[in-house]
Amino acid sequence: MKEPVAIVTGASQGIGRATAIRLAKDFSGVVLAARDGKALEETGAEVKANGADSLTAALDLRSKESAETLVKQALDRFGRIDALVNIAGAVPQIDLFEMTDAQWQDGMELKFHGARRLTILAWDALKASQGSVVLMSGSAGLDPKPGFAAVAAINAAIIAMAKAFAEQGIEDGVQVNSVVPGPVMTHRRQTFMEKWAPAHGMTVEEATKKFPTQVGISRYGTPEEVAELIAFLVFSSSEVADGHFRPYRRRGN
């Protein structure tokens, strides 16, 4: 009997990296995809240190060929796909009136179309394993602002797409969820703060402290906390046909 396998995109940093490492505690194989090959190899080493076999694929999911390659490599190596976690996609944070058509299209290609294509291409394998899919969105999709128009629009589209996949999943036995995190302190957010703070007459430290108060939260989330949620979601469908998934277990248990 083959062991369960997960694919995690955007696995070179941030939430994607934390998720890949977290899933290594419960999956026997984790397939990692991102554009940064060096960082991806570092994540792969952490996955192995946490008990799972890893397969790294340095590719750009803006192309259909990359999605096809990723699914083929996963099936050739492990013979199955039990979970697909779509996290890849950094959308430009540019004002609505300044963002070009090319920038809009680039944001859509990776985060939206990349996840859409990959989910469709992996669907038959997920049906066979009675597996699960997670599509990463973000809270901007629920509260659009002019400075985050593309982020908001693409995240909202992902939420809608996840609902459509979930409806099909009821028929096909594939569980689908969208995850909509609030502010999470990742390297990308830190980089944003480094640009935003001086433009608003603040130090990075001042801006980092002020932002949670402005949006009504007590603190930023962490990539590890989101990864824990994703681990729960993919294991909440643990009663698969072959009964091989281990029940979800909290870290440290």
C-alpha cells in the first residue's frame, strides 16, 4: 500500500515553506514547487528532517507545461496525490489607477490560473485517493482597497473558484477549501513595510507596530499558524477509501 503524498506550491518561502514542513509530519511524500530552486532545496531538506521524502520542482506555474510537468513528476515518483495545496502567487501591490494591463495579467497567471490549471490536472489523481485541495486566497478579497486592487480582485476570484471546485468535489469525493488569512508576517510583508514606512514618514519598526492597530488586530499571524490550519483541513478528510491516513495530530503529540 502506497503512502499519502502532498503537493505544495510556493514552497520556497513564507506560508508555503511552513506548510510543506508541517505536512512532512503526516505525509510520507511532499512534492515542493516554486521558482527559486535554491530556496526550494532548503525547504526540501527541512521536509526530510521532519520525516517525509521530498521531491523538488523548480518551475514557473504561469505556464500550463509547468503544471503538467509537476503532476507527472509527482505521479512518476510516488504513484498518487492525496493533497494539493496551492499557495504560489505574489500579486503586485500597486494602486488601482497605476497598475498596467501586463501587471494585472501577470498576477492572474500565477496565483489564479496557475492554481486552476494545477487543480484540474491533479483532479483525477485526487479523485482516486479521495483527497483534498486547498486554494490560498487572502482577506483583501473580502475588503478591497484602491492600493490593493489586484490582490483583492484575484483573491476574490480564487474564493469563487474554490467554491466551484468544492461543488464538483462533493460529487467526486474531493474535499476543497479556500484559506483566507489576515495579516501574516512573512518576508514579503516585511519587504512591503520597508517600502511603505519611509513613504509615510515612519520607521519600519513604527509602521510594523502601527499596522495591527489600524486594522483592528492584536498581532500579526505567523506562517506556522496558517500551516497548522492547512494541516487540519487536509486531514479533516482522513477517512479515505483505503483507510491509510493517520488521524490529524497536533504538533508535539
